[in-house]
Amino acid sequence: MKKTKFILPVLAMLFIASCSDSEDNAPLEPITKKEVPLAVIEKLQTAYFSTSNAFLTTYEGKSVVAVEDMFLTLEEIDELAEKFSNSEGVQRRHYTTNNLVNIPNNGTRTLIVDLTSNGLGRLGVRALNRAINQYNRQGLDLRLRRRQAGEGVNDIDIRVTVFQEQPDPIRNTITLGRSAGFPRNGNPAPSFGINSVAINLLNTTRNELSRTMAHEIGHAIGFRHTDFRTRESCPSRADEGGAGVGAVYVDGSPTGSDTNSLMQACAGGNTNPNQLFNANDRRAFRRVY
Ligand SMILES: [Zn+2]
């Protein structure tokens, strides 16, 4: 999620996903920024991503592109570009990718979501608990829980990691969190990360952080931004990708931007502490899961 605060300076937060090694307290990962090759930019635009803030970096030892609030490997970018280059399946409602988490027929599936670092302290634990609870209150066939006794880092389906990314000095924005892409092979994206620099700089509250975490979980299970066409929730309103296709809409959900949606590209002031999912989100998530 890009989170924005309309204060001086305007700080738009993104999220990073980081996978951790086998340690329970993975080190914080400093993010460096390099230019993205033009050929890769073109592929991202084919898949309807906003590339204005994209940069090349390293994440968990892999070369990745940070685009919107995601880390995508070059392989994932190739796959997404290929999928969207034939403009399939874009006439329905709302904002899923074609990649979803597999659910057994007539069953449910529970994903383990947990922190791999103590870098967020109690704030991180409380925010994650709240995000998980909010998902589980939606009555989906996809359930979430934290690790239980005897389960290790390798048992986690969606790891929550901590990275350190400095603000963008030109746009006066900072990324709060990033997901490691979308589901692949029927499984969720392996992780999302939270930027501890942004947490400190913005004095992020538990509710804000839980919203960010819930948003990144949304990406990890296959949802794109509600306002991917316009990014009208963001200060710059940069086009996220082009001419009106690029996501598979979920029937019954709005075709345009949805100000209160959990899956807005940038979060403004709408952070109802009791309800992360608005009515459209609930409808869309229930249709899909
Ligand atoms: Zn997002």
C-alpha cells in the first residue's frame, strides 16, 4: 500500500516484502536504488503498472524491481507482461490478478502469516494480529493465522519482514510496505515487508500499520489496486499503466476508484479503526475466496 499523508512533506508510504532466512530475527534490509532498464519498464507498463517511482534493487538476495508497493523479480515481470500483452479477461469488475491462492474444492485453506523479525516490536505484533482478525471476520474460505508452538519460519506462508528504505527526496514520499508480488502456482506471494524508516518518520499507529499489513496481504493473495487505472488516491495521480485494462474485475465491485477501499494504491485519511474492509472490499474478497 502506498500510504500518503498530506503534510509537509507529503509522505507516500509503500511496502516492501522481504523473505527472511531461517532466523527468527532476520536483519533489517537496507534498500538501495538503481535505474530500471527500459525494456523492463516497458514490460511493467504492458502489465499496467505505474513505473514513475520504479527502481532496481536487491531484496532477500535477489535482484528485483520495486514498482508501486511491490518487489517483483524479472521472471515475474516477464510472466505478468506476457499475460497482459494479449489483453485477456479485463472486462469484468474489480481488481484481482488472474493469479489466486488455490482453495480445495468444498473446503477452506489456512495460511500462516507471521513476523520474521523483532524489528517492529510490539507495534508490529499487535498490528498483524489485528489484520489477521479482520480477514478472518470476512467469512472467507481463505483463513489466516500466526505461527503456533512448534512451527518455524519455514512453515510461514506469508512472511512479514522489515526493511529500511529512505524517502524519495524528489517526490517527498516514502514507502511504508511492499509485497513480494502476487500468488504463483496457487500459493500466496511469500512475503511482504514493512519499512521501519517510514514507521519511525511518520510515527505510524497500530491501526495504520494493520491497514498497511492487510493491504499487502491483499496483494499477496492476488488483488491489485482498486484505482489502478488512475491512482487517484495518490498525490501525483500518476497513471498506473495505461488504457483501461489490466486487472480482472470482480463482479459486483465498482469499476472506478473506491475511496475507502483497502486496496487503494495510496491510503489517505480513511482509516476507520474498526473496519479495514469496506462493503465493496467485502463483496470482492468473498467472491474470490
Ligand atoms: Zn498496494
